[in-house]
Amino acid sequence: LKDPEFEPDFVRNKSFAAAGLCSWAINIVKFYEVFCDVEPKRKALAAANAELAAAQVKLSKIKAKIKELDDNLAELTRQFEEATAAKLKCQQEAEATAQTISLANRLVNGLSSEKVRWAESVQRMKLEELTLPGDVLLTASYLSYVGCFSRNYRTDLFDEK
């Protein structure tokens, strides 16, 4: 091929058929050179495509796992928020109950001092119960006696004692 006389134009002057054969031989050698240069690149491309396919399969599995984990996280977050809301509600109810208990204790403590006064009042009323019929009789007799007098005269009688 390096021979300057092995050119299709030069050979065509000698023989037209030999020029075609010369051109074919040159093209086959060039094809072989290009093929030798391109074939490793084709093999590298096929290997890279295989790696890409494997990586895409791995990527799809990882994306599926991430989606599953995100769904799980969303569910756990929802449960946490529900639990937090329930806890807050219970704390509010406990605070309201504690306040009610505090108010009840204040009321009971406030009324405990009244217990003594009430006990004294009960004792006094039991003693008055013994004299009640006589008091009623005296009051009725007084009203029947002074009922016919004028108001001024009754007031004077009452004030005299």
C-alpha cells in the first residue's frame, strides 16, 4: 500500500479491472484499520451499556426502597402527631381536673370553719326547740291582746317593756 505505483489512478492507465481490484484492496485495508480501531470501542460501549443497565436496575430498587421508607416515615409521623395530640389533650384534662380538685379543696377548707358555727347553731336550735311552744303561745297572746290597738299605741307598748 505504501508503494506509489499502487494507486487506482496509476493502475487504471494499465488495466481498468486491475484499478478496481487495487481500489478494493486499499478499501479493505482501510476498513480493517478502522474496524480494529472501532471494535474495542464497540465492546467498551456494550460493557458500558451493560453497566448502565445494572446501575439502572440498582437505582430503581433503591428508589423503590426510598419510596417505601418515605411512606413508612409519613405513617410514623402521622402516628407521632396523633400521639402528641392525645398527650396534649390528656395533659389539658389533667390540668383542668387538678384545678377542679384545688377549687374543691379550697371550698371544703373554707366550709370547715363553718362547721364549728353550724354545730353551735344546731345546739342553740335544739335548746330553742324546747321553749318553742311557749314562745309561740306568748307571741300569739300578745298579738291577740294588742291587735286591736293603733300602730302608735302598739309601738309604745312594745318599747316600754
